[in-house]
Amino acid sequence: MTTSSTGAPQRKLGSLLVTGGAGFIGSSFIRYLFRQPDFGGRIVNYDLLTYAGNLDNVEGAVDAARYKFVRADICDFDTLLKTCEQENVDTIVHFAAESHVDRSILGPSAFVQTNVIGTFQVLEVVRKLPSIHLHHVSTDEVFGSLGPTGAFTESSPYQPNSPYSASKAASDHLVRAYAHTYGVSTTHSNCSNNYGPFQFPEKLIPLMVLNMLEGRPLPVYGDGMNVRDWLYVDDHAEAIWLVLRSGKTGESYNVGGRAELANLPLLERLIDIVASETGRDREDLRRLITFVKDRPGHDRRYAVDSSKIEAELGFRQRHNVDTGLRETVRWYIQNNAWIERVRSGAYREWLDANYAKR
Ligand code: NAD
Ligand code: DAU
């Protein structure tokens, strides 16, 4: 670490290995970094390219001379170690994960494998190469479900409710334990729901927008009043960049959008935006709303208190939910080629089979 002109400590960020850099948030982070004039380092994008990984997400947004893609599994210790050694990596930013709650309910095995064993292997590499700093990207879901008031802080107890959130909680605990026991250099962040361009259309916002554009049912789980705290994905990328540069080693930071919305009111907003952007009739779109059986164990409410990262590192989100949602809807309207490529018939069959109309 060196010290900046303001006295805040700053890490050397010369050679970053980004796991999951072809996914939704990892690719936003890579695009974001290559836009930063004060980032002069190299990035190795280390991604297995599962159904959720797509190299189109970084196409045209990287400086080829400072970028390399490696298709490999984070569970493969030897390849990860060799890549870190060959590329002289000083920082790992760990996004790679299975990330969709519904999939974790139907098939938890991949979640334990990637999120728990994969993170364990990342930590083993850092234990072997202790000059590397690891930033672990995690979720607010590890804290469980809130009642009508309050927000998760960094000291909220862990109460994960889905196989996904339990696997992320396990990974957080491993990161903490490796820092405590072996003294490896870590930071970690727990973020709320992200939205924005390039999100795989199994998640609520892109799924609803695309279904509206195609006149398909809009499947609302349960009563539609589960609350999420929405953050534009580039703001998450900026928060991670702040933590990487100046976050205290060994600390965790919560990142939220200060934008709590229940699913049904969120859907109404999306309907308004799609109607105004495409000229479709608002009432026709509303008639597509279809209540379906609830997600098992569905968390009722998340809200994140970001005051620590705001006070310590000066984090301020740049997008509010009104402009962010409109930008996102426009992106999905304008990027049909991307949508066609990431979609598979298999996913649609899976969705229809598991979330039948009530
Ligand atoms: P995503 O599903 O869009 O992308 C995951 C990426 O990881 C894909 O590119 C995939 O190919 C890659 N990957 C999966 N298994 C791998 C393996 N074994 N080895 C190497 N690469 C592998 O996920 P996302 O939404 O971008 O989430 C990224 C991270 O942020 C995750 O750790 C997630 O838990 C966390 N997070 C997500 C959100 C959200 O709202 N999406 C919010 C908070 C935290
Ligand atoms: O809170 C952070 C988490 O946000 C991340 O850690 C996860 O990786 C990410 O997937 C997201 O999890 P959620 O379960 O909150 O997101 P999802 O988009 O799957 O669902 C958002 C809400 O919408 C949730 O209450 C379930 C509901 N939903 C979702 C889908 C896909 C529906 O009502 N209908 C749907 O078809």
C-alpha cells in the first residue's frame, strides 16, 4: 500500500485477475476500469463461460494490449495458480459464482461447487502467493430477510435462507477465516440487487422487459410485495474500485442503492417505461401480469445500509432508479442481437416447467 495526497492508503493495482469477468457485474467492472484514466494496469479475465458468461459483454471495451482472457474454472487450483504466477497478478477481484436463486433451489450442487469450493481454491492460491490482495464480491442475501423496517449493516448476523445465499455466506466465512488465520490480504463487499445492461434475462428486470416486448406473461412470484434494494451495476463497479484502492484490509463494506422497491410497483414502473419507449399500450402490458406460485423460502425484504462505504471511502451512487431503469430498458430494446445469443430454448423450458401459472 502507498498513501494518496489525501492521506488515504492506496493499493498497487498493476495486474488484476478478475474471476467471472464475462458475467453481468464482472464485465461491468472490466468496462468501468478501462474507462478510468487513473487505471493503467492489466486485467486477466478468468472465466469458465458457463451459461451466464458471455464475452460479448466486454467486446470493444478493453485495451487489448492490457487485457487477456483465460477460459478456466476457479475450482482448478493448478490453472489458477499458474495464471497468477505467469501474469504476475497482484490483485484478484473475485466475482465468479453461480448467482441465480431459483437455479440454486432446483440444483444446489453447482452452487456449493463454484461458490464454496471455488472460493476455497481462490483462497488457497492467495495463501500460496501472499503478495496478492483478494477482493471478494458477495451479496446482501447472506444476512437473510428483513421485517418492514431496518437495513443490513456490516455487523448484521448471517442468516442465509437459500442454497445460493448459504453458499455465498460460506464463501464469506472462508475469506474471513483465511484473513484471520493465515493473514492473507482481503477485503470484501456485500451488495444489494444490481440492474443494468448485459444482465442475463433470467433475473427479474431483464426477464420482465423482454417478456413485455414479446407479449409473454409477466410471472410475479407470490403476492409481488417482496422488496429489493436496487443499484445500477456501474455504481457497484465504482464501489468495488473504491474498496480496492482505499478500503481497509480485512474489512467488509456493504453497498446498497437506497432504492427499495416491492416487485409489483417495480413492474408497474417498467410497464410505464416500456409503454413510453415503444408506444405499446400500457393496459395491454398490465394484462400480461401473471401471479405464479411463490419461490420456496422467498426472502421478504432486503435493504442495505451503505453508510460505512459512504463515510470511509466517499461512495456516492451516480444513477438514480428512474434514469437507471429507463437506460436499462432502452438497452434491452436496442440490443436484440445480444439477447438472441445469450438466450437458450433450454432456459425457457426450465422456466415453464418450474414456474407454472397458478
Ligand atoms: P453472473 O451469473 O452474471 O456471472 C457469473 C460469471 O461467473 C459468469 O461469467 C460465469 O461464466 C462465471 N463462472 C461461473 N462459474 C465459474 C467457475 N467455476 N469458474 C470460473 N468462472 C465461473 O453473476 P453476476 O450477477 O455478475 O454476479 C457476480 C458476483 O456478484 C457473484 O459473486 C454474485 O454472488 C455477486 N452479487 C450479485 C448481485 C446481483 O444482483 N446480480 C448482487 C450482489 C452480489
Ligand atoms: O440481493 C442480491 C441478489 O440479487 C444477488 O446476490 C443475486 O445474485 C441476484 O440474482 C439477486 O437475487 P434475487 O433473488 O433478489 O433476484 P431475482 O432477479 O431472481 O428476483 C428479484 C425479485 O423478483 C425476487 O423477489 C423474486 C422476484 N421474481 C423473480 C423472477 C425471476 C419474480 O417475481 N418473478 C420472476 O420471474
